Amino acid sequence: MKYEEAIKELEEIVEKLENGNLPLSQSKEIFERGLELCKFCHKELNGISGKIYEIKEELDKLTEEEI
């Protein structure tokens, strides 16, 4: 699954839950799915943040070497 797909599904889940027209058991199920998607997105964002940090560190080293 891609991050963008997870976000889209999360938006759909939030909309369904906000409508309040679902039975409790179904609300619980989609809420749990939402939690899974949140965990996935959090993990993806952390991974991207780590990559960005690594790239920034390498750029900083290149800049220091040029000085």
C-alpha cells in the first residue's frame, strides 16, 4: 500500500464515522482499520524523515568540504 492510498482510506473512514449512521460493531471495525492505517502512515513518515535527515547531513558535509 502507498502512503497516499492509506490517507485516502483514512479520510473515507473519518467521513463514515462522522456521519454516525453505522451500527456500533461496524464503527468499531472501521475504527480499528483506521488505527492500522495511522500506524502505517506514521511508520512511512518516520522513514521519510530519516531519509531527509541523511540527505541533509550529506549536503552539510559537501558544503563544509567546499569552504
